[in-house]
Amino acid sequence: MRLRHGSARGLRERSTDAERLLWSRLRNRQLLGCKFRRQQPIGPYVVDLVCLEHRLVIKLDGGQHAERQSQDEVRTAFLQKEGNRVLGFWNNQIFGELDSVLDVIYSTLAGSAYPSPNPLPFTWLPGGRGQGERA
């Protein structure tokens, strides 16, 4: 989604329940001492959550993103080209499998003491609705 950077504050104020829940577990350096930001502008986009130090972008999706799949792919390609790794999770995974989601984030951060110049491909946590299909 292309937004002006001034919109980031409004997005933080209108966070989804899934964003608020995951944010509650990542804020204040709770995971490996890493600082996460939410609704952070990167280039022409505003990402859901990001650890700038490790160049890790976390993307949360509900069913409303199905119509914007090609736009999401363009955004992901841009973020990866800029050297970011992108992890994507479905909202229902945040609510039903939060510990597994945190394990994936933890493993990704622990496996990279320094930012990688070769970003990992965009991945969805296995077991989500449709396993790769958009709802």
C-alpha cells in the first residue's frame, strides 16, 4: 500500500487486533533485545512492523489483502531489493499460533547477527489458511 509518511501515525492509531497483539510481544526489546517499530515508512511504503537493525519486515494479512496480491508482490520485491527480509503471517496465525509466529521471528533474528546483504525470500508461516493461498 502506497501511503504518505504522514499516514503512519494514523495507521498506528487504527491498528488491527492482530497488529496490537503481536506488537505487545515485540515492543520494548522483548525479543532478543531487538527494537521493533510499527507502521514504519520505508521508501514509498508503510510496513506493519520492522526491526531496522536486522532489516526484518513483518507483514500481517487478513482476508482483505486477497484483492491486492499483485500490489503486495511489488511492495515485497521493493523491500527485498532494499536488503530487507520479509516475513508474512495471516491474522489468524497471530491469534491461534502466536508462540509459533514468535519462534519464526526469533529464529530469523537469531540466525542473523548482522543484516544480510542477500535477503531471504518472502515466506508465510506454514499452516496458515490456504497455505500460501490468499483468503
